[in-house]
Amino acid sequence: MELLHKWNHISLVKRIIVGLILGAALGALLPQASVIGILGTLFVNALKALAPLLVFFLVLHSLSQHKKGAKSNMSAVIVFYLIGTFLAALCAVVTSFLFPSTLILAEQAAPGGIADVLQNLLNSAVSNPISAIAEANYIGVLLWAVVFGLAMREAGEGTKTVLGDISNMLSSAIRWVISCAPFGILGLVYTTVSDTGFESFLNYGRLILVLVGCMLLVALVVNPIIVYLAIRKNPYPLVFRCLKDSGIMAFFTRSSAANIPVNMKLCEDLGLDKEKYSVSIPLGATINMAG
């Protein structure tokens, strides 16, 4: 227990770096020990399993507590999502022309048009709420959470307290899973290195540099400009805090759904209004894919 206590008091970022280094070393030295890769699968699956439940009950509880006439900034959030997504996509397109790369992908059928996209979106939104939670369909999860949350405004305080307790329970469970991130990232990196070896990084070196370069450009130049326009202060303390607490996890889990609980915890640590971020964070993970 003392060893576990000391381990938990080490910065999560430092523990993640240790997991990254160990995963790469084990992948190179013991590529046949595939059982190590299970750690990554278990970690990502655990986050994905809890995230829809957490989003559903957080949104439901927040809206049930919402007072009529209370100020909301969701319109500004959506505008910033659209601006951020457009600028990220623009950076990616410009960079792809400046540094063209060839990549062979599996053939997939593209949507027939905007009508097909909208039809699929609407069908996802009105899917069975239980199926939406089970399948991590966040459009459906958000829609039904909003509907039920608005309907629960007239519920008694006891019922709302129970909803709050369930939200807190799920938040605690998510924090326990996130504390296992170093082991999960160890497994993810091990799988990548053991399956493809370091040669893959060399073969796709140009593409990797273009991708990571775009990410850094958006994270360190584009996003800080947007943040500055919003808060009129030096944006970099907030930007670096978000990259440290959320960006590293997002990069290695490669899943916006798995990163929802991480972003929720970051918003809580920053002292933001739960009534707002409990809606805006899952909405962002669904529509704001950074181009």
C-alpha cells in the first residue's frame, strides 16, 4: 500500500512518460509477449465503457438543476468549435499541398451527399437511448440526456440528489481508470512497436512529421490565438495546462470518446461551470474533431 501511495503521488505526466519508454523498450525486446498489449486494450475499453454513462448522467443532472433564465454560453462555444475545426482543417489542407505524402488506404464507400450525412445524423440522434449508451453513440446520448434532463426539472430534490450521486460515482470510477493511464499507454505503445517495429516510423517518417507538425501548429499557434481573442490574456498557461492534462492522453489513446472523462476532470480542476461543460465537452468530442 505504501508503494501504491508513492506511485499515485508522482505526476501523472511523469508516469505516462515512464509507461511510454517501457512500452517502446518491451516492444523492441519482447515482441512475442503479446499479453502486454492487453493493458492498452483494457484501458481504452474501460474509458469507452464508462464515458457514455458519465456523459448521460452528467448532462441529465445538470439540466435537471438548471434554473430558468440562467445565462448560458453554449452559442459562443459552438461558434468557437466551428472556427477551431475550420482553421485546423485549413492548416491540414495547406500543409498537405506543401508537403505531399502518398498513403494507400483501404477502399471505403463515401457518403452519397450532404443529404445522406444529415439522414445518418438524425437517425443516430433518435436511436434507442439504451442502444445509444451501449454503442457510445454520443449524438443519441446527448439528445436523450437533454430531453430527460428538461423533463426532470419538475422532479423532487430527492430524485435530483440521486442523479447527482450517480454522476459523482461515475466520476470517481473514471478517475480510478485514468490513474491506470501509464499502464494503458505502455500497452498501446508496446502493441505499435511489436507489430510494426521502429521501421514503420522510418517508412512513414515524412507523413508522421507532417501530421505531428500540423498538430503542433494548431495546438501552439492557432488555438492560442483563438484563446487570446476569447479571454484577452496570455493564452499559453491555459494551453500548456490543457496539453499536459488532456493532449498527451488524447494523442496516445487516439479516441475522443475515451478522452471525454479526462476533459471533464480538467474542467472540474479549472473550476468551470459543470452545467456548461457537461454538455459542451461531449458535444465537442462528437463534432469538433479538429479538422
